[in-house]
Amino acid sequence: MALALGAAHGALSAYALTNNLSEGYPQEVAFHVLVGLGLSVEEARRVALLPIDDISLPADALLERTHGE
């Protein structure tokens, strides 16, 4: 699984760096991943378009320490 996800991540990263992406690109990627995981097209589209709330991380969280503002 890690091999497949790593390859997909590399391909998406390379594509994103070399192409002009549409504003809906993240939702399209999410949609295709959800369909690949077995959701119906309708359910995947619905879930991919749901808004994502901001999250609050503890100050000692790795993501906060490395990417905090």
C-alpha cells in the first residue's frame, strides 16, 4: 500500500509542479481517490465537495512546529 501511495503522491506532486491546475483540482483528486476506494460516483462527488473546517493543532504537534505560522 505504501508503495502505491508513494507512487501516486510522486506523480501528483510532479504534475502539480509542471502544470497549471484548476481551482477544483483538489476536489477532483479527492473524488477519484474516493471512487477508487469503492464509493459510488454520486457519493464520492458529494463527499469530495464537502467543506473542510480549519483545524487547531496543539503547539507541540509536529505539523505545528514545522509548518506553523
